[in-house]
Amino acid sequence: MADAVRLDILARSRVSRARLGRLVTPHGDVRTPAFMPVGTRGSVKGILPDLLERSGADICLANTYHLLLRPGPEIVRDLGGLHGFMNWPRPILTDSGGYQAYSMADLNRVDDDAVTFKSIIDGSMITLRPEDSIAVQNALGADIIMAFDDCPPPLAAEAPPAAGPESGADPVDPRLARVLKRDARGRKQFDLRERLRVANERTVRWLERCKAAHARAADQALFGIVQGGTDPEARAWSASRITAIDLPGYAIGGVAVGESPEDIAAVVRHTAPLLPDHKPRYLMGVGYERDILAAVLAGVDMFDCVLPTRNARNANAFTPTGQIRLRNAKFASDLEPIEPGCDCPACIGWPSTTGAPSRPFTRGYLRHLFLAEEMLGPILVTLHNLRYFQRFMGAIREAITKDDWAGLVGRFPVAAPALVGSGVP
């Protein structure tokens, strides 16, 4: 039986492992390397599907955990599956729900059979087994579905400080802070390296169960997930066992839970070449430009992250030289758009029905919207950030064909640290 998705490699870099490709899916083709916006509950917050497509996105991601809790997979299935439910005709990927069950629930238990957790909706106890995760994803109907895995806690990480809207730090995902706080308590109860070993072995067994339970292999591609933390030997062990199970694609998981950019790059450079060359490689949950570029140079094809949308809702806009914090008082009278030269609706303005020239939304106006808590502010900055990441991925795809990595970081200086240690001249 042919795989539900296929990666056609169209070009390769001569100085790195980067490759340009086309991911063929039942709902259309995806240009790779690709960045997938995250539509957690079946929508990218505040953004109409047409605007999401116009941002340049070929594929988006939805969250199994949240859709399981509300409205429930049966309702999504009866309303046309995710594609009809979201009114998004293009490809969709769903994660397994396991990480959210672990990180979001105040009460959870993980054993060899399942994750048991308390619903954040009504407090009821829910047991999620590998078979349950696959059944939910089969009902949701995404083109790519993820195996249910056991993501181990980081071997060494401390909870980052909270970031307020005026701070210079990026907003911290509350889930990450909760995970790291819980892990800090857990260190008194078990050895983290032993927990890593258990998670690796459990992830392989759960993948076998996922594949056996998968009822729609003809039109939904199941991807396996390589774990192993920052330990090269554990990563190699996991990659060997996971790729021994024949699947349409494979992912690198567990590298967005508190590691440094250097550790993320090292893990990906070590792990990506261990995955099959002719199948898509997906780095889960990583979204800073330097991390994406480092992974592309290592041979990764797919990315997702909440950074563009979550940071936008906190008035943080991405630009080629770094994020700008639009709540900052220095922007109060600023007449410039977020990023001069960007072609997003926030930076060039909305087409007028009267034929009058469109005008950009100024930084000063955007700052006012956030201070006044007007919903238009997060929408406009989300549109900008979504378009920014698609422009960045387009520039990466262009750089692969020309091997012009210096030109790429000249256009996007914020990504320049990725070239350190990459072997690219």
C-alpha cells in the first residue's frame, strides 16, 4: 500500500544537508521546508482561513487534546472532519495529545498503558491510551497524525522567569513553566536518566500500538516520534527503534522543553541524519528563526510553533533583526509600519473598497490598540507574524537552490547564529 503522503526532494544543498521538497498529501502539496501555523482548537486565533492561506501557509496544525475535550472528535467528524469543521481545504497535521495531557493537567499519571489526567474543562478524569489517541485522530481526519509518545522531562532545566508585557524577555508558555516546576519536584522521586530510558522504551511500544490501531492508513499518514532528550546515545537508540517501524514520516520530539539553542542544534544535527532520507522529517514545537535554520541545515523539512501567534497576542512582532515590543512607549508616535517592506496586511494596509490607496497600520496605532485592549491589535500583529514566518521559509527555500546562506542571513540577521557550528562556509 502506498503511503498517504510522499516527499519529493527537488533540490539539495551542496554544503549542508538542507533539501528542498514537495510534500504530497490528500489535500494538496506542501512546499518544504515548511512552517505550520498552530490552530490549537481548530482555528488560528482571530484569523480567517482565507487570510491564513494568503499568508503563504500550505498546512496548519490542530491539537488533539483540546479537540478531544471540546467539542469532541465525534462532533468534528460529523461536521465534515477537521477540513470541513475549520473550513480549511488544505493539509492539516494533528499532534497526539500526549504532551498536553502531561503538561496542562494539574493532576496526571503516566504508566505503561496510558496517560490519565484531569480535564481542564470539567475536572473529569480521562484516560488516554495510544489506541485512544489514534481513534480520536482518525475521527478528526487530518492528513498527518502523530504517534502517542512519552515525552520525558528535560535532564537539566530550570523554570524560566515569567515575562510581563513590558519585559525584554519573550512571553513564557505557561505549560513549560508548569512542566519544569513539576519536574523539579519529581527529581526527588526518581532518577531523570532512568526516566529517559523508560520514556524511550515506552515510546517504541506505544508506536507499535498506534500503528496497529491506525484505521485510516490509506488517507492519513502516521508519523513516529524520536525521543532521547539531549543524550546522543539515547537519541540514537530511539531513532534506530522508531525508524525500524515502517511509517510515512518521522519526527524529532522533546527539544522544545527548556534546552538552550546550542543544545537544540546539537540534538537535531545528531538526530536528523539518523532518519530515512527519502521520508519527511518533522521537528516538533521549535520556532525561533535560528533554530529553524539550524534544523534545515541538518536536513529537517517541517516545523510548527505557537511563537508567531502567541507572541503576536502579547504585542511582540517578529522582524528580520529581532522582535519588537509594540507596548513600548517609544512607539507611541511612531508612523512606521511594523516592518517596512513587508507585504502583510498590517504593513501595507487593507485594500479600500473606494479605490483609495491602502495605508499601513502604524506602530503608534498598534500600540494604542493593545493598550486599549482592542482585538484588532492582536489580529493585525498575528497577520504580520504569520506572513513573516512564511517569508522566512520562502527565503530558506530560495537559499537551498542557490546555497546562498550568507545572503539569507543578510536578509534575516536574526537567524545568523544558526551558521555557527553548522559547517556551512
